[in-house]
Amino acid sequence: HRVDRRQRQMCIRDRLRRHVAGLQQGGAAAVKLLDVGSGGGLPGVVFAICCPEVDVSCVDTVGKKAAFIQQAAVALKLRNLHGVHARVETLSTPFDVISCRAFASLPDFVTWSRSALAAPHGVWLAMKGKHPEDEIAALPADVAVFHVEQLTVPGLDAERCIIWMKPA
């Protein structure tokens, strides 16, 4: 089971790193990632640890959760990790990557976070359970799914996947 988890983490991290490398080759300065509805910091804190070249902001509407992320950043000495107490739809700072885990339906996620996406190079990644065919079909016409990554979680007999999207 340990190998499966490492392979899954490497796959997500490697895909994110490839996207970041492409942005940097295209002349992007610091690559910025926004993790929406971060709660206790998953996956935002993990992204900050695995990808120190990425500036990670974790946004949550609950102030205590955002404060926890700030405290974790200090305790772990992660200068690239920030806790933000706000609603995602109020953010206007552009981000290159916007992620979520167990936040909302795909259409709601992209609609609420669209103002923070640095289009046209920006991408969304959403961690979901079972492949969300209905949610994908309900996405706005100007959003395209470009990759669905199937995940295996050791010890869990359930489907998991990551949906990668971009402006069409």
C-alpha cells in the first residue's frame, strides 16, 4: 500500500511540477496556487511542502482554519504557504493554479473561483470521488476538461480522481 500512495503523490506532484515548469519557461514569475476551502490544509500544505517553488495560498471562510494554516506555515518554516480568510469569489488576485478537495460541484467551483484564475494559462484541479460525469457535463461551455487522473487510495475501497480543467 505504501508504494501505491507514493506513486499517487508523485503523479499529482509531477503533473503540477510539469505545469509549473511550463509556466516558468513561458516567462511567468513566481507561480501562484490557490487551494479553495482548504480547511485544515489539505491539499494546500502538501503542495507547499512538495513544491517549494510554488507560492500556495489556502483560502477558507472560517477564520480559525485560515489562522491554523498561517500557524502551520510558521511552524514548518514554509515561506511559500499562506492562510487567507475570505470567500473565494471575493478574490481578485490572479492565480496560475486553483485546486480544491471536497469543496463543491465542478460547475460551482469554476464559477466561484473564475475571478481568481489567471487566464488563459491558468488551470483548475479538483479532487473528486467517483468520476463526476454529470458535473463535467454541466461545466460552462468555456471550460474544458483536459485530463482525468484516476487515483487508488490504499485501504479504501472507493473511487477517487482528479479532474484537470482550463478555460476553453
